[in-house]
Amino acid sequence: MSLFIDAEMRQLSATLDCGAPHIEIHSGGYADAPTAGARSDELEKIAAFARAARGAGLQVHAGHGLNLDNVAPIAAIPEIVELNIGHSIIGRAVFVGLPAAVAEMRRAMAEARQGLAGGA
């Protein structure tokens, strides 16, 4: 069982009460933030929540609204082990084909993780 939740501590408590071993953090607030400052605030909220969820023993995933332009900061959060990005990949595939769209997204995610490893 996995729950799709917002990065709010009360939802973490509810998830733990349910016994779900996995969560997917809703990243739409980050993806749709109207300003750089708002996006930064949402990113920090997601990162802090991911740390707390992982610390509580949950496997952490994230998704919604992620694309090639905004995926790197989310992919760089070490506690997030899976991203769900199907809509963006399929939309991109219309222009470049599915193999290329998948390769582009995998490359963007890998580069974000490499930057994380290089900074650690």
C-alpha cells in the first residue's frame, strides 16, 4: 500500500497510523509555484518532509507536475527513491519519441543525483 499525500506533518502521522510502508509526496505545489521564492519554499517543505518520512521508516516517492525543467531539485533529495513522471515523458515523446524522452528524463535525474553525491 502506498499513499499519495501532501508534505504536511499531520499527513505523516496519519500515514504511520494506517501502516502504509510507502508514500508519494505530491509535488504539484512545487511544480506550479508562481515565483522562484515560492518554489524554493515548496522544495524545502518537501525535502524536510521526505527526511521525516524516511526517518520514520517509510519509503519515499514523489510526483505530480515534474518535467525536465523542474525535476533536478526534487531528484536531488536523497530520501526520495522514486519519481513518478509519466505525463511529462509521454508529452515529450510526441516530439522526440518515447526512447529519447525516457533517456532525457533519466539523464536529468542522474545528473541531479551525481551533483548530490559530489556535494556530500
